[in-house]
Amino acid sequence: MSQNTSSAVMQQRSEPHDSLDDFPTQPWATRALCEHVLKGCHLASKTVWEPACNRMHMAAPLAEYFRSVASSDVHDYGIEPDTNGFPFQYDFLFMGKSPIVNSDWIISNPPFRLAEQFIARARDLATEGVAMIVRTSFLEGVGRYENLFSKNPPSIVAQFSERVPMVKGRLTATGSTATSYCWLVWLNGVTTTKLVWIPPCRKKLERADDYAAYREVAA
């Protein structure tokens, strides 16, 4: 019997309840957020916290745009902290008082099963805005509509026009995917939703050294 490779089947990504959901974000996809979605937000004067930083594949490109970047994760991925102590080990949802005070932005790739909780916590803490990269299918679901989108709709839904390959446990320069991703952005004080498309930009925003960074740690 041949393998069923239909899009509907391939988009299913089932992880154990206690999984770290280790699917590192392509650095170019983070640059796409900054270049095409948040380009009018004066990021160079802002601070950002990445609370599910994994091996720093999102935090590193954020540092190209923001004044300062704080990074943390519930799991120790073996990254040596910098002089500011980032990254540090911290459970974003269950460790109580936030160690990061007055962060302008919180931007992350949250564990899919905890994305709603990440969004709620981030919106409580960020003073200016929140951005989360999620599977486009995250927009579906009656429960998610009733609990999240009907009460706190995103200000921007930014759909990638090209696929963002995310592979379990590693960053890849050659992988492909049937899964569609988008950025959801909440701007404080904005209650209407704008749909935008991120144009094809991988070739422009991708860098060879994106895949060299932290290679030994990820191996």
C-alpha cells in the first residue's frame, strides 16, 4: 500500500502531552515578521522577550532588529548564557512572577498545545505587542474561537505565501513541509483584525550561517 501524502494527512503533527514540541523556527521567517509585518513599529528602540527560545534560532535574528533581546526556555538546550544571562531556564506559564519587567514585545514559536496560554500570558506582560508563529490551522476550531478569537482577536494575521519548513529537533536548510504557517500579532489597543500576506522572501532573508549557528548543540 502506498503512503498517503495528502496535505490533510501530512499537516497532522501529533506530539505527546509532555512533549517540548521541538520544531525550531527558520531564522528567515523571523526576519520576515520584522521586515514585512512590524516594519512600522520602530523596533530598533524596542525590547523583546522570546520565552520559548529553544536553540536561539529566533532570538538571534530578533537581535538584528530590536534594541535588546531577552531569551528563556523551560528546557535547558545547552546554550551558554551571554553576559546578560540570556538565555535562562524559565517556565513561562507556571513559574509565577515574570523576571522580565516591561518588555515592549513578546515574540515566540509556542508549543502548539499551549499556544492559547502563551498568547494570554504574553498579552498580560508585553507593553506594546505580541507576535506568535503558528500553524494556519490554529485559526480553526469552535473552542479556540470562543475562548480566544471572539474575545481577543489578533490585530494582524500575516500568512506566509511560501512554506516555512520546521523539522522536529533540528534546523534544516533543505527540508520541505505540507504545513502552512502564519504570524499572529496583537497590538495593544487595536481590536480589529487585518489580514496580510508575507510575500516570497526566503531567498532574500535566508543566510548560510543561519544553519551553522549552534550546530554542535543541535546535533
